Amino acid sequence: MKTIRRLCLSAAAIPLILATPALADVAANASEAGSGGAEGGEAPDSNEIVVNAAIVYRDRTPDPNPVLTYGVDFFQRFEPVSVGEMLKRVPG
């Protein structure tokens, strides 16, 4: 029972120990910002990130559905005799 309690206490203490360097870093950054960190042509640090975006739909065709058209010159290349032969040349 003592080992379980000891493990639970050590598991609870680990995040506190690991967070200590991060807290020291925040304190160091706060002291630098208070002393005028924007000297010497450096840009001041900002904690804000602004993203301007919009969803854009690009319609590449003027028609909603693609349309295939076959003219007289297409059928004259094969010289079909009947409508059945013409339809054999059309894909789909």
C-alpha cells in the first residue's frame, strides 16, 4: 500500500518539476519585455497570430457539366456509311 501511495505522489510531482524551467523562461521573457526589448532595430515579440483566409471555389468551366460536341469534320475523317458506324466512333 505504501508503494502505491509513493508512486501516486511521485506521479503528481513530476509535472510540477518539469514545468519549473518553463515558468523560469516566462519570467525571463517578461523582464526583457519590461526593459525595452525593441531596441536596436529588433521587432517586438508578439503573442498574437492573425490569419485572414477565405474559402474560394474556383469554377474553371462556364457550364455546370462538361459537354462533348462532335462536328461534321470529325465524322468526315472516318467516312461512315450509316449512323451505327458514326456511333461506334463516338467514345462512351
